[in-house]
Amino acid sequence: MVGIGGKGGGVGQLLAAVAATLLLRLFSGPGPELLSENEVDENDEINGDEDIDMVTGKVSPVIIKWTNINCSLSDKSSNIVRFLLKNVNGEAKPGRLLAIMGPSGSGKTTLLNVLAGQTTASPRLHLSGILEVNGLSISNKTYKSAYVRQEDLFFSQLTVRETLSLAAELQLRDISSVEDRDKYVDNLLFKLGLVSCADSRVGDAKVRGISGGERKRLSVACELIASPSVIFADEPTTGLDAFQAEKVMETLRQLAQDGHTVICSIHQPRGSVYAKFDDIVLLSKGELVYSGPAGREPLAYFENLGYRCPDHENPAEFLADLISVDYSSSESVYASQKRIDGLVDAFSQQQSPILYASLLKEGTTHGVKIRRKPVNRKKVGWWRQFCLLLKRAWMQASRDGPTNKVRARMSVASAIIFGSVFWRMGKSQTSIQDRMGLLQVAAINTAMAALTKTVGVFPKERSIVDRERAKGSYTLGPYLLSKLLAEVPIGAAFPLLFGSILYPMARLHPTLPKFGNFCAIVTVESFSASAMGLTVGAMVPTTEAAMALGPSLMTVFIVFGGYYVNAENTPIIFRWIPRGSLIRWAFQGLCINEFRGLKFDHQNSFDIQSGEQALERLSFGQSNIRDTMAAQSRILLFWYYVTYFLMKKNKPKYQQLLPPPATAPVILHELEPLGNDPPNTYQQSSPPDQGNPTQQIEKPPAEPLNLFELEGSDIQELPVQ
Ligand SMILES: Nc1ncnc2c1ncn2[C@@H]1O[C@H](COP(=O)(O)OP(=O)(O)O)[C@@H](O)[C@H]1O
Ligand SMILES: [Mg+2]
């Protein structure tokens, strides 16, 4: 590697080493088939039963049973424990659609995450219970599952068919022929009712694409590619109109009928949607109010307890009202709270409350065999991943008309503005300062344009990539490399446009090679700024945070960009900043390119006579363009490497499900008939917001985990059965 003009040697060598490591990693890193154990764990979601026929979609039946699921959040400072789930039991069977119903904040998503094994790990969270799959402990996950999240994320410029085809190509190595894969995708499109919009772009907030319902069904389709036995869907109908919601639920019901075990959470379905459920789980404030068959059975159950559903009322609405706290007045809060407590007790007495690990059997149950050892699915090779991702990145970058138009307009506008301000600079003494000023603003403008564009889109793309990596679709190396390459032609177009307007307007050094150098320097700088934008996007969770952090970080590099503070006057502790500043290297390169060989008009002996003298004043005299380009490339690779490292490190970690404690309490409340007058002594100043995580929760009267101190007198300890 080329040294950086003597001064930047230390940092230059460090950057060179990092860059070389990155290149080695990216190019010669083992393909997915050769990954070490550590690297394979990135893809541990893809363990699966290979008996599933990819083409016909035959599904291995999976029964999931959960017992005594408790999930609590502890606050160490105030010693308060808040239960998100309390003694929840239930069962989901193949061929049946199970709906988890409950008001907002009742713990539906929490339960779904526990069942899917995707509760985000936190030291404050405590998770315990028994989760069995086909009668075996869940610890060795041996079935394929799909999780359709509440938020649908896609590459907006791809069509529905392209999205599915690419996902299929990345995930299904078993289907090698193009015809088979097309047939598979066509089947999926047909199955999910997406044929009519197959060739429409998915779209996003900027470009209108397919409808909300179609997006949700596309999410389900993408998840179905891996032929999962179990499908989890978190509020698949939220945000959809009644018609679309019904179509999505019909799709899920159809999938259940095809043999999948389907578990979804739903807030308040309409009657026709409720009729599609085979089983329901009713949750209120994390406690079970009912779990069992849907249809008339829950109505009959609650009628027995004295709560009758009026004849023409939607059963789902009746159930939702029954298990929701009414915050209209303090009396109604008290009455509804008491009713719910009574219903929770009534249900807990119905079922055997404690089932323990002794029930877990080795081998098979329910007549369904499952594999004990996780099997790693065969994955698509490194090179194939790279080609597919390159194709996708290119489609996304080249088709994004609105973004590209805005970038082009901004490049033209800023070139015209700067060109007008620095119109036809001559060779006078004052033009020296003008030239430096112009080259500095050109460097800043190019960097800022590339940075803001990247931080604006990358955090969202990262979420998609994180999800796809969790599925084991591909690894980071091919992804980042394909992204870099795909964006070269489009990313280069804007700095070139900017340069070709500005250069003649300002009458910079008028030779063709100098013009070529100018364009090359701003182009490489633009990629470097983009790479820095990737790092910022990988560092923070949201676009807003990235938008705040990116420009602030860039400001530091602008200050040390070579124009405001001379590199030689920079305090020692800040010397490293200009050496890592992409603005400084661009500015230095542009100055060398512009000033070398230029003669200025002069009258006095102390006037600057040549460009070389001007460069000496900036301390750029010893350097050349090649060195600055090499330094810029190293900075680019450095940011790519940091992005790679951050994305690799930020893999989501999931909370372990611990076995339940030896004893568990049952809290008994008095069952309160609907409409009972609350006692006058009850006071509640303001109704608690169920969804507010900062809300102060009273210490739970019971402690099923024996981990925290107990308070309350109405606890019965039940013996282990
Ligand atoms: N990791 C967590 N940290 C703090 N609070 C949480 C966490 N997960 C869930 N909660 C809280 O648990 C309650 C239930 O959340 P959730 O399962 O998302 O409800 P639902 O999906 O039924 O609307 C909410 O009050 C939520 O704020
Ligand atoms: Mg939720």
C-alpha cells in the first residue's frame, strides 16, 4: 500500500491493514458451506426437517404446547416486578388456526414471541415455562417456523414476482431448475391471491405500490418459501380495511387447512373473521381468560359464568368487551377489573394449573416423528448469493426514479449556484482564496449529498437484511460487496454531473486530464461518504437517529477538512482526525489537481506566483493525487469494514426459556357478575394506560418464580403434581 505523504503514515498503515483484512474477508472468506460453527450460528433459524417437499409444499405436522409460561420484567432500582405473562397455557395444532385475542397491551405479541422463541434478550426480563413441540422439549429446535411481523418490509422497487423469485433463489437450493422455481413461485402467487399484482412494484411511502393487504400476503408468501410447519403472524390485519383483513385471514385459514400450524394475534376481529378461527386464546393483562376451541364454545363457557352474549352481537366484540378494562370512570375501572380477575380465576380452576417437566417424554408423541438433531439446510453458494444480491441491489438503485431525480436536481442546482458565485475565476491573487473556497465547498457538498442519501435509506434496508440473515438467506460479505458494486454507476453519475457543470462555469484549471481528475476525486469521495453513511445507519436503530448523527459526525471532518485548520497546526490529540477525514483527502486532491502548474498574476515579490507556492501554504506541497486517492479508498474500505463488523455484532439475541419453578401459586379472586356496583372506597385518580411501558405497576400479589419477594395474602401454594 502507498504511504500517505509521510505525515499520515501511522493511521494510513492502520487503515491499510483494516482495508486489507476486509478485502481478504470479503473475497476469500469461506462460502456459507464452509462456515465455522460460530458463523453458522448466524443461521441457526434455518434448521429444519428435510422431509418437507419444497415443490408440493407438503408440511410436517407440528403440535406446540405451552405450559406455565411466565414472563416478567424486573426493575432493579425500585424492586418492582411487572408480569407481562402469567401462567399461560395452551396448545396449537396442525390444520388449525389459533388466534390470540386481547386488548392492546395484553401480552399478545409477548406470547407470540415466546412461542416463536424470538423474545429479545434483556437482563431485566425473566422467562419461564414449558414449551413442547410434538411432545418434546423445545431446546433443540427441529421444526421450521415462519414469523410474519406486524411491519412489512420490502425492497420497494422490485415487483411482487421478483421479490418472491429472489427469496426463493436465495433460500431454495433444492430447486435448481429455472422452470421448477418459476412453477414454485407461480404456485405461491396463486395460493396467496397475488396473481393479479404479480408484476406490480411493491412500492413504499414515496412510490405507490401494492395495497396493504397485498403487502401482508406477500410477507406471508416470503415466509412460506422455506415451507415452515408453523406460521406465527403478529396482528396481520392491523391497519387493513375490513375487506383486506378478511382476505389475509382467509389466506391464513387456508394455510392451516393445508396442514400448517397457524398462530396469529389479533386485536378485535369482525364477526366473519372470528368465524374462521379454530381455536382462541383470550388474554387480559398477560393472564389467561380462555383458551380452547373458538366458535360458540367460549360463548357457552362465559354464559355458564353469567355473561351471556346477546343474540345478534359479534362474538369477537362481546369477548373483547368482556376482557377489556373500561376506563370511562373509576367505578367502571373497578368493576371491569374485578370481572376480569374473576374470569382469570374461573379459567385457572377449569384447567390443571401446573404441568411439569415430568410430562415431557423422549421419542415421539401424537404419532409425529421429529428429528432430534438440528440439521443445517444446504445453502446457496457465496458466489451465487453475491450475483443474486447484486441483481437486487442494481434493480433497487436503478429503478428508484424519485430518489434519483431528486439527487440529479440537487447536483445540478448546487453546481449552478457554486458556479455562479465563483463565476469564471481569473488568475489574480484573490482568485487563490476563491479557488480554495470553491474546492472546499465542492468537497463538502459532494460528501453531504452522498451521506444524507445513504443515512436516509439504509436503516430501513438494514432491518430487511437483518430479517433475511436471521432466516439464513445469505451472509454479510456478499451483501456488502454487491451493494458497493451496484451503486457504482448511479453513485458516480451525480458527482460527474456536478463536476461537469461546475468546472467550466468556475473556469477551473482548463485541461481535460485535470477535469478527469476532478471528477474522479469527487466520485471516490462520494463513495467514501456513502460508506460512512452505512456505518452510521448500522450504528443506530432508526432513520431519524441516523439523520441526526451522520451530519454531526461529518461536521467534525469538515472542520479538519484542510481549509479551516492547517494540518500542521492541528493539536497533537486531534492529528488523527484530518488523516481519517474524507473531506480533507478530497480537498487535498482537488487542490493539488487545480494548483499544480498554475501561474498567478503578481505585482509584489511576496505575492504567490505559482500554484505550487499556494499548495505549500496549505501544507499540501509534498503530496500527490495518487496518494490522496489511495487514502480516500482506504477510508472507504475502513467504513465498509466497520459496517460489516457492526452488522455482524448486532445480531439479535433471544431470551432463553427457563424451566418453571417447583411450585406455582394460583391467585384467587372473587368472581364478579357484570354490572355489580363497586364499593365507594375504591379510588383511582387516572386510568393506567395498558400500553405504557413506563407505567408504575403494583407489585404482583403472587410470585410464581420465587425469585422476588412476595407480598399479598391471597396466595395458595399448590403442590407439584
Ligand atoms: N421488552 C419489554 N420491555 C418493557 N415492556 C415490555 C417489553 N415487552 C413488552 N412490554 C410491555 O408488555 C405489555 C404487553 O406488550 P405486548 O405483548 O406488545 O402487547 P400486545 O401485543 O397485546 O399489544 C405492554 O405493556 C408492553 O409495553
Ligand atoms: Mg402487539
